[in-house]
Amino acid sequence: MSQAAFALAFELHPDELTGAARTRALAAAAAIGAVEVVLPPQKNASAGMGEGLVAARAAATRVTITAVGMALDGGCPNDAAIVAESASRAAAMAAHGADVLELAGFGFPDGDPDAPPAARFLGALCRCAGCLRRLAARGLDGAKLLAKAAGLAGAATRAAATGTALARPEEIGPWLVQQLGARESAALLATRKEALAAMVQAIRKRLPTGAVLRARAHPSPFVGGMRLGGGLLALSDWLDGFTLDAPAPAPGADAPDPATLAAAVKSARS
């Protein structure tokens, strides 16, 4: 592969956003010939962002800002206040001169990070008024369905402890259909996709024409909490691309095998 085929990116640590630490980090980026400098997620889009962008642009020809789309901890994309705040933060970053905005850490309230995947997903299902309204629009008793789903989190944990794998989408999906019903399981996923699509659309509308908007995502639609998962085609009208979390490699391997990666991409598109 020719040298011209490589494009180096340099991601700054949150501690390297200001002062001498930033100067050293940007000098390192310039030394390796980085063409992209990635500023990490930030809670406040305006604090030091303009200064950081000017400094970063001196070291790179392209700057990617990783924007935290979820403005309030423990929030939900069905909350109009959170959607408005997220859109305002993204617009502020674009106004500061970012070439690319990449949404990260946005989604639904998170579950237990130490729980098995199925249990974490079920334990993180949101019960806010907005989520209940979306389920009601599909003719379902949202409070009853979500209470039943939350009760299954313990069953998922016990299943994992006894060796029943409930980690991959092709394992979790059929199990949820069996436990909740096909219509109910489909509604849980569909209403989450609808809420995220509405949030991303609101962010896109606040950005200038031509702004590049990406999102970090997970292959599985059953990912828990503050990550976008699965069903990415539903967002393709408003996003220019995705950075997909790579599946874990097999024990002893340095990277996932091609078949595992292909399955992850297929799941993300579904």
C-alpha cells in the first residue's frame, strides 16, 4: 500500500483541550502528519471550543468535533428539552468552525454496565411520558409492557449465568419475542428508532447546509443506554456516516474475523 493511502487521525484526550497540554498534543499531531484532529466529547460546546478549533486547525487540515448529543444526564430523546439542547450544542460547534460533527453518547438512559447485554438493554428501557405516548400510539399499554420487560432483566441475567447466551442480536431477538410477544418486541425497537430519528433530524435542521454529521453507533439494536444501536438505515436520511463499534475479537485473537465483522454490519443496517 502506498504512503498516500494513509490518512492519520489524532484524537485529543479531554485533559488536552486547554493550555500547554493542548499545545503539546497538537505539536505531536503535526509531527506525525495528522490530517484530522478529533476533539473528544464535551458537555459544554462553547467553553474553550472556539480557541481549541483555531489551535487544532493550525496542526491539521481537517478537524472533527465529537459532539455529545445527549445534553442532560439520564435523559431521553423523547424529551423536547433534551432534543432542543442537543441541537443547540451541535449548532454551536458548527458555528465554531468544525468540519465534521460526530454524535456520541446520545440515546436512552443507561442500564447496569456489568449486566449481560440482554439484561442491560431491558434494565435501561425508558418509562418517560414520551416513550409511553409512542407505545400508546401503537395500541399498547406502555406502562404494563415496560414493567414486564424490566422484570425480564433478572431472567436474562440468570440465563447468562447458566450458560444460555443472550448477547448477540440473533439470540436476544427470538428470546424477547418468546417472552414478550412479536408485536410488543417490535414496538419496543420501533419506538426507540422513531425517537432517535426525530432527535437526529432536529439536530440536522440546526446545522448549516453542507455540514457533515456522523454518529458513533453499535451493531446491535439491543444495545443498552447511551449508544445508538441497530436500525441505522432509519437515520441515513439525516446522517452522512457512522462510526461503528467493532465486535470483540475471539479469545486469543488480535481482531474480529471478517465473518464477525460482516455480521455486525448486517445487524447495524437492519
